[in-house]
Amino acid sequence: MTKTYMAKPGEVEQQWWVVDAENVVVGRLAARIAVMLMGKHRPTYTPHVDTGDFIIVLNCDKVAFTGKKWDQKEYTWFTGYSGQRSISARDRLERHPERILREAVRRMLPKNRLGRKMLSKLKLYTGTDHPHAAQNPQLFEMPSAGA
């Protein structure tokens, strides 16, 4: 009788990946990143253990949306006062470009302590430079919006 392998928290070796987000559709990129943060791309995936990798995303300010989402998509939040605040995707890109991708990935992760730990392994940068060269990250290829 074979037994199901369950990973233990200390025995998972996590890798570092670099993703270039230039001209990549936000939802498709966020889905791939969420899978890698959760560790579902590995055969040793265990739901209650953080088996995912670290992801470094470069060029967050050059992501793409399909259709008219730059003008029609709105991000809303509650401030504590009556009503909600909202901002369009184009304005969010000008003010905080990394928040567009962080929110998309956050909403695809589990909504618990483990999900917050997974999200902390996502490193977002607007340029092409990052301070994680010592971790020897590998390049992860994403298809562009035109493909």
C-alpha cells in the first residue's frame, strides 16, 4: 500500500525566480505567480505547508490589461467613513504601479495566515534592477500580451 507524501515545513527547498512583467496581461501573470507562490507547480505540494518559491517581478509599471480595463476597471476600498473610495486602473498605475499586481495575486491566494506568508515572498519592482542578486534567481519566461 502506498502512502501519500506530505511535506514538512523545514524540508522544502525554495527557489528564487525572476519574472519580467513588461507587456504581460495582469490576470494571466497573477495566476502563474499565485500558483508558484503556493507551490502547486511542484509534485510535493501540500496544502497546509508553504511549499512555494520566491518571485521577483520586474517592470511592474509596464503590465498590460485587455480591452478597456485601463479606463473602466476601478479599485475600491473602505476608509471607515460612509461610502467607498475608488480609483481607476490608469490612475493606480501612475501612483502605485506595484499595487495592481500585488492585489491581483493576493486575491488568488488563500485568505489565511499561510496566504499572507506566501504573499510576503512576492517582491515587486518598477524598474529592471533588484537587490536579490545574491539568491541567484532563475529567469522565468512569460508570454507577452501580443502572443
